[in-house]
Amino acid sequence: MGVSHISNRSPQRSGRWSRRGVLGALGVVPAAAVLSGCSGSAGASEDTATPAASAKAAARRPAVSVTPADGTRKAGFANPVEVTVTDGTLASVKVTGNDGSTLAGSFNAARTRWTSARNPYSGTKYTVTATPKGGSARTTTFTTKSPGETFVGYFTPEADSTSGVGMPVSINFTHAVKDRAAVQKAITVTAEPAVEVVGHWFGDTRLDFRPETYWAPGTKITLSLRLKDVQGAEGVYGVQHKDVTFHIGRAQISTVDLASKEMVVERDGETVATYPVSGGNAQHTTWSGIMVISERFQQTRMESSTVGLGDEYDIPDVPHAQRLTTSGTFVHGNYWASTSVFGHENTSHGCVGLHDAKGANDPSVDGYKFYRSSMLGDVVIVRNSGERTVDPANGLNGWNLSWEGWKAGSAV
């Protein structure tokens, strides 16, 4: 039957088929048919279905993108780092700087985007490792550019120091600040026990912080500076990122009445001393108002030319001098005036004087005693001086502003 069938399909081949030829034909044709059939079935699957499936699988493979782009050498630092994924979700993202810092961040609800909680720091190389769910991690790097011009804030009081209850936290900037709100938002002052603390700008280079009333004795104050890469003016960025603490000691308030020419010293609500004093004369009246001791010198030189009074005096060894204003008002010891002056006459060029001894070494005199009882940040209140109230910016004397007036000077 097989021979007949084959012979019938090949009419041009007449006559004789050898057994060998028939067997050869039988061996070739069915094998070819079988191979062709198997090959045709498998080939259809590989040539049509498999490439399509591969394309779909490739299309569904998660693709991770990082901003700033991989290899960027001068990336900006004014925007957060962002990682996105298409055709998938993000399992984890880690961003580490070569300074050891890390950038925390958060995912969107779909976990297709991760955004850093803050901007990267300037002048830092970052490594980003992003892993999509079910996929391989992708690692990229970028380096942020350095700022062209910078500023810092010098603060008072000194870190870890103890001050009197009148000491504000005062920050003086090395460059004029145009964006006061941005800078003030980057600075916080907190107190333990807690109290509202508000900042007030005195011009564009000074920012002070204080509560509504004097600090409570024993308060711990923390100043947090987060100025790094904050733009204070066009092209000018801060560099500080630090926390410092200060402490408040006992409450000492000294009240000078230049009508009675007497100073009463109260500590923690109790009167501890009363001293006869001499204030500014009629031509050189003493500022009135609330003042804070901002500098202390066991001895210092006082020269009239430095405060616009020509050559009226030059005393090289004024004892126990404590500064009350930037313009040159001190409470200090006086050894050159007669003891009869104190408590009876106002004879100075604007300072408040107490009887003292030359050399600043006599513990029996009033100047020595008051100096030893005082500290930076103590409050000295002057009344009945015949002079107007001191400018709040003249020294650390913002207490002369009402609370409403103080808050009005805040930029936030």
C-alpha cells in the first residue's frame, strides 16, 4: 500500500522501483514529514509566542530613575532627591553621603516615588541604592556643587555657659540677610521648663530670641542651628548645622535710682545689698531702662575718644567694669572720685559708678563686692536718670520692648 501510494503521487517516475529505493523513499518521506510536523509545531511556538511573551516580560520589568541623575558632578542642592519606578513598586531606598550622613525620605501611597525629607547638603557625594519589589537593586551616585559664598551666625551666650535671667540668645550674622524668614525658620530656641520663645530682628545682621518675661532660674536653653545651605541672600548660603545649650543661673535684678543715687540688688526676690552710686551728670545723662550685663572686665581701659567725647578722659585701669550698652555705658568701680560723691552726686560721663580701689583687689569696697556677685546676663534697671529709655538694639536690651512689640519684629 505504501508503494502504491507513493508511486501514484509520482506519475513521472514510471516502471521499476527497487526495494532499496522504496525503502529509501519510505525512510525519507515519513521522517521528513515527522520532523517537519514537529519542527513546524515547535517553530510556531518559538517564532511567534515566545518573542511576544519576552517583549511583554521586558515591558513589565521595573525601571528605576533617580534625580539627580547618575554621575552628576555639580548637582544642585536646593531640591530633594527623588527616586521613581515604572512598571513596579519600590521596596527600599537608601541615600548615603560621603560625610556619613543619610537622607531619610518617604514613599507615595503607590510606592512608585520616594522623596527625601530634606535637600542634600552642598559639596557632598551621595550614593543612592534603590531596590524595586521583585527586581535588582540599582545604585547611582551624584555630587552636589559647593556654594559660592557663605555666612555664619555668631551667638551669645557661649555654649555650655551659665548666665543671668536677662540673657537673650543673640545671633550676629557675617552677611546681611535678605530672606529673614528662611533664616529664622532654620533656627529654633527651646527652653526647659518650656516657655514660648520668639525671635526679633534688629536690622539685617542680628536676630535675638527671648521669652515674654525673664527666664526662670535653672532653665536649660537649646539653640538649634540648621543654617547649612539655607540661602540668606542671593547666592549666599549658611554653613552651620549644630545644637548648643546654655543654662540660666539665679535671678539677680539690680535697680539703680539716680534720683536717690542708690542701687538695690535683689537675688531670687530677696534684697541682698544696697550700694551708694554716682550716675551721669546733667551734660552726660545715663540711659534709663532695662539693661543686661553683656561683658565683664576685672580691669579695662576707658578712653573718651572711643565714645565720641574727645579727650575728656583716658583711664587705663578702670576696676570691675561691666558693660550695659554697645555705645559705652558701664556699671563699674571708681577709685578716682571722692567717697563723698557716691550716694550724693551724679558726676560721671554716663556710667554708673561704685566706690572702688585702684588695682581691683580690695574685697572691702562696693565695686569689688558687686562685681563678684554678678554674672553675664544679670539685669540692671536704671530709673530717674533724666535720659530717655535705651534703644533695645543698643546692647542686649530687648526687654525694653513690649511683648507685642517684640513679636512684631519676627519674620515668621
